[in-house]
Amino acid sequence: MKQKLSVMMNKLKVWKRFLVTKLKFHSKVLFNQIIQTQNQLYQHAHQWISDHVPAISTRYDGSPQWLKRGVFYLPWFCVFIIILNYFNVFDRRPTIKSVQDPNVVVVNQDLRKIITDGKAQVSPFVEELRASGRIDFNELFLSRIGANVTGRVSDILAVPGQIVKQGDVLAKITSTELTQSQLAYLKAKSASQLADQAANRAKILYKEDVIALAELQRREAESSSAKAEFRAANDQLRVQGMDQSSIDKLAKSGVIESINNVVATIPGEIVERKINKGQVVQPADALFTVADLSTLWAISEVPESNSYLIHKGQKASLIIPALRNQEIEGTVAHVDSIVNPQTRTVVVRMELANKEGQIKPGMLATMLIESQPMDKLVVPVGAVVREDNHDHVFVRMDDDLYRMVPVKLGPEGKGFRPVISGLKEGQEIAIEGAYHLNTERKRQLSGG
């Protein structure tokens, strides 16, 4: 038996040596083939680079021998690193020594003193909508003043920043167009007078039976037509900026004046001037802008999804960063009835008193608009913690146990946030000290 076992062991040793020899031989052949293939690939790559980028090939040929061997063995090193990473050789994550519910925190006596418990309850909630906006002119007290006639600016009497009254002359324009209109007015006046005298003489002649009725009617019609042309010439001068007293003076004296005055149509401050002396202007041009800055508008564009919360007369306030975040109380004066199709927003407007002149058009502002109170399930802001980009509250499970549960909440309003989901009415939660509970929870998880 021992002899057979010895023979068998000898045969196994022979087969072992045979297999090891074969394995070494084939491994060596395979390795040589791989090296040969890699050399061929490197030669092809070197040849391609020499043909297309000879500068790189020249620098590589002149590099040290150790660099060339490093480039040759670089793929093998990368494969080695990938294998080590696959088997988590570089994983340095700490092992968890103990397993516990990561959302449960145990409260000690010191922590209990700074925590206030309460219940999630339904109460009137006022949603506060924040919208960016700007300060603008009150368009009810804004006037863009232009020329009444085509002409050349001969004199400028007002500058930006100047306070003017209604009727003050801002500039003077020399206009041949006004001259022609005055000449036409004088001609229409003379023609009207002559036609009227002719009609009066025709009446006398008709009574004396010198002329026929048709001749009297013709001259009366000419008189009426001449009077209509005279009135039209008078109205034309009014349109071109002359007041009635100046027109009456022209009718009496017959002296034509080619100067047209550009006058302020409302009292206020000149905020813009767009003319220079010698410039040719037309009636379509806006030369001056006069605004009463004692009252301004605050304009904001609210997304259409929130427009249902805003109504005329609601309480609102305005925060102006340029005035050190001064907050101005007011009410909503206007809400647009249409949605801007490009921006999908609705324009909301407040009116601001500006007697001291601190608020200036163009300033940026934030409009805070309070919605009508609505009964909603709410939680205090102090009960909410932010973790992993989600809102959470701590629900009391026992005297010393709290569980952190995720909730979906709406925007803040007056220190409260409405609950959309995740919490029911009457559940007991930590309404103050949630931040300290979360800190303790993390400490207990880390084993501290």
C-alpha cells in the first residue's frame, strides 16, 4: 500500500513539474507576444507622430532613456492602479462601530432646558411675497414737452435740476412756419372783414331792390366762408403755441413775431433736456421732461403664479438698499389686469410720498406684499432645520426621544411656515431649539 502511494506521489510530482514548466513556457510566450505587440503599437504611434507632429517626435527621441522606459511601462502602471482601486485598496472610510437610527436623538438634562415643545396647529397665515422692483416717476405728474412748430433753437432758458412753474418759458424757437401761419391769419382776418362788409352792402341793396336775392345769398355765403377760414387760422396759431391774448395783439397791431416759446405745462423739476442752441427741432421731438418728484411710483414685476395673492389695497412695504435698507410702509395702488407674454409677469405698483426728496427714480427696491390671512397648518421658523437640502422638524416620541422627520413647507410669513406635507395637526414638535437638537444628533452619530 505504501509502495503504491509512493508511486502515485512520484507521478504527481512529475505532472506538477510538467505543468509548471508548461505554464512558465506559455506565460513567457504570452508575455513576449504582449511586449512585441506593445512595441509594434509604439512604433506605429511614433511613426504617426513623426509624420504629423515632427516637433514632438524630435523632442521624444532626444529625451533620456529613463523617460522612454517610463512611457513604455505607463500603461502597466495604470492597469495596476485600476486593479487596486477595484478591490477597494484605497478605501479609507471608517467602519461603523455601532448601529443606531440616524434620525433619533436622545435629550439630556442640559439640552432639555433650551428646548421648547409645542404642537403643529392650524392658524391664520399671512404669506409674504418678495419681489424685486425699481423706483420710477409718477406718470400722472410727468410731462414731456416738445416744440409746437418746426424751427431753430435760438435761446435756452432752463437747465436740468431747475424748478419751474406752469407757464414758465423753457426755450425759444425761431420758426418761419410760425411766420407763415401769422401771415395767413392776417390775410384771413382781412378777407373776413371784406366779405362781411360786402354782405352788409348786399343787404342794403337788396332792400332797395337793386340786386336779386341770389346775389345777396352768394355774398352772405362768402362772408360765412371767410369767417370760418379766419377761425381756422386762429386755431392754427393756438396749436402752434400762441395764446389768445397774443393772437388778439397780432390782429390789432399786425406785427408778425417769428419767436415761439416752449413753456412748462406742469410745475416740477426739469429732469431731462434734449436740445442745444442752434438745433433744428420738430413738433415730434421731446425737448424737456418735467416731473413732480414729491410723489413717485414703486414698480415690481410679480410672477404670474403668485399674482392671485395680490389685490389692490393690500398692505405692502418697500425696502430700498440705497437708503440703508430703509423700509417704507404703504399699500398696493394698482395690479395690472394682463400678463406680460415675454416675461410671464404681472406689474404691481405702489405710490410713495417723497417730500424730502431722498428717494430718486431709478433706485432698486424690494417690495414685500402681504397676502390675505388664510387658515393653514403652520410651524414656527425656529422649529425647522435644513439638512441635505430638505426641511426637517423634530417630532417628540418620548420624554427624552425626538425623531427628525422630513417635511415640505411653503415660504415664510410673519415668523411661520405653512406645512404642505409630512406633518399632521396636533403632533408635538420642538418649536424652539431644533438647531441644538440637530447638533446633538450629529454628535451622537459620530460617537462623541
